[in-house]
Amino acid sequence: MSTPSTADTSPRFFYGWVMVAIAGVKGSFNVGSAVFATSIFLAPMHDELGWSRTLIFGALAVRTIGGGLLSPLVGPMGDHPWAPRIALPIGSVLFGVSFILVKWTNSPVTYYLSYGCLGAVGLALTSNPIMEGVVLKWFVRKRASAITWMSIGAPTGVMIFPPVLAVLINALGWRDAWLWMGIGTIAIMLPLSLMVRTSPESVGLLPDGDRPGDLVADSTARGRGITNEHSFTRGEAVRCKSFWILCLGLTLAVIGLPGYQAHWVPYFQDIDFSREMATTALTVFGVFSIAARFVWGYLSSRHDIKSLMAVQAILAATGIVFILTVQNNVMLFAWAVYQGLTLAVFFQLQALLVVTYFGRAHIGAIRGVMFPFITLGSATGPMLLGALRDWQGSYTVPFTLVIGTWLLAGLAVYMVKAPNVKRTESTT
């Protein structure tokens, strides 16, 4: 697909939706081929190599933490007119190669270097600070809708990758399954990354597909103050108390997302469900998680976002109480439906809250500062819960810990106040 001509400022199809689709595919690969892949590969790698849960999930922690620590460097690329067109293709290749190399791993060192360290660089260069920042620049009035569609990628990854990887492992063995996952990653992500453009202004367009001279008649958008939003610089944002309280809330919450999700298949196998039944439940979770994006997206366009996040945190914590009571197939699929409707919408809500508070012009740089903290929770979650499982011999204590982190996250986010624009402007 060619990029829109700068001479054509009123296209029938708005190119911003291409950015949304690309970000969704990237999200699918990030979640499905990393967090859930590690979960699916856990048993066969443990059986052949004799590695513990802690060691296997430790490489995922290195991958995620490393990518997060690089976020302050790569985040500003999402605000640059052409940097994403270089960073994203390179990152896509490294992302796939990090999977391919696991095929030949026989020691923790090579596993950590390939999947962990190389994967961290690929993850950083295809990270949310870049792609999420790009999407948020292309939309203002239609931002909630754009984030809703973009966020569908993650649950799609949950639906696709676990069953596909389970089939590949059964047919080819875990080593060749890693190989083909890496090849598929490059084949899909590389061409898409070449189509990314940083902002509508960079190709002669306006946000939301508006035409030059159009007057925004959407009274709801005007009332929410997003048509003429103030954009904080990174320096202004980090001087705001609300920025750091929000970082704390987001960091606590992600312990209860990838950290918790990575252990679903091992947990269900521990309580005597087959891997096939567990992955089927994940597919059900993914279906209802997609449906939930539209429900919560609709609510976020009409209600206070931080209040919705607080409610969502309570509902997510309740789902973890639910999983600890699952005893049969009916309860398993009932849990999958409930958790799908209440858990992962956190990502779309927090993206909307951050851009609503801090604006879109420097959102890549601002998110780049946030992501080391968020990825710290995301990366240590699987390893921490795995270590507690190895120590306790069950998931009761690890999952109870996650209930607490969700409740604290909801409280922290609810305490966040919108930053004072006038005070910020007076200090600059």
C-alpha cells in the first residue's frame, strides 16, 4: 500500500486506520508470541532441558526489562517525522531472530542471550512508546475508537498463538516450533513496519481524517477538552506529581497482567486440565476480551476514564478469586468468559488516560519515561510468581499476591488528578 499523497488532503479512506491495524498486529505478536509462548513452551522445555519455571520465565524478565530500560531512548523516536520507519523494520527482524535462535539453545546462557537480550532490543524498537504514540497522533476526536480497535490485537494473540504453538510443538517439537514462530514473525511484521508514518501532518493530512478548514462540531469532544488539548513536554510531565502516581498504578497493574497470564496454562495443568483444554480456555478468553474492548471503549468515550480503571481493577481482582475456585470444565470456561470481559481492557484505558492528561505532541517521549517502570512490573511478574510457585508448590500464594496488586493499582489510579496546565506553563 502506498502512502497518501500530500496533495490529497481529503482522502476517502483515512490512512490513520492503517496505523491502528499495524499497531494491533504488533500487539498480537508482543502478547501472543512472548508472554503466552513462554507459557506454552514451559512444559516441553522443562522436560528436555530440566530447567525450572524461574529460569525459563527469567529470560522473559530479561527480555521485558531490557526493552523497558531502552524505552526512554526509543520513545522519542515515535515523535520524530521519520525515525519509526527505520526503528520498526530493524526491530521486527531482531524480534523474529530472537525466537529463531532458541531452536539451537542448550544452555541457559544461550537462551538468555538470544531470547532475553536480543529479544529486548527487538522489543524496544517495536515497543508501545513508538506505535502507540503514532496512533495517538493520528486521532483526537476519534481517539477512543482508535485505541479500542488497536487494543484488539492483544486478545487476538491470545486466541491465535497458544493453539497454533501447541499444534506446532506436538507436530514438530518445541525447537522447530520456535524456529517457525520466528520466521512467521519476520514475514508479517517487517512489511507492515515499512508502512508506518509518524503523524498525519507528516504526510499532509489532519487528525481524524478532517479536511482543511473543517470546524469540529462534535460538542462531546469539545466538552471533554480534547480538540484543543495542551501537550506537555517530557520535562513538564515528569515534574507533575500525577505523572509519578500514575506510573505507580500502572506498574502495580501489569504484575496482574502478563505476570498472571503467563501462568495460566501451567496452573491449569497443575490442577489436572490438559494443555489442549487450557489453550481452548485461552481462546474463549480472547474472544470475550475482544468483545470487552468495544464495551469499555464505548464507556470511556462517555465517562471518567480513571473511575473506569478503578472499577476495572476491582473486577480483575475478582476474576483471580474465581480462577482459584475452578474445578471442572464448566467453571473453567465461565472463568474464561468473565476474565475476558474484565481483565486486559486495562491497556486501552491507561493509554487514553495518559494522552488525555498529557497531550499527543510528545506522547512517545512521555511514554518512554513511563515504560521502564511499567515493564519492571511486567517482567518481574512471571518470574516472581514462578518462584513463589516453585517455593510453595501451588499457585494460591502467587495469585493472592496478584489480587493485592490489582486493588492497590486501582486505588493509585483513582487518586491521580489531572495535571495543572497553568502551573506548568508558568514554570517554563
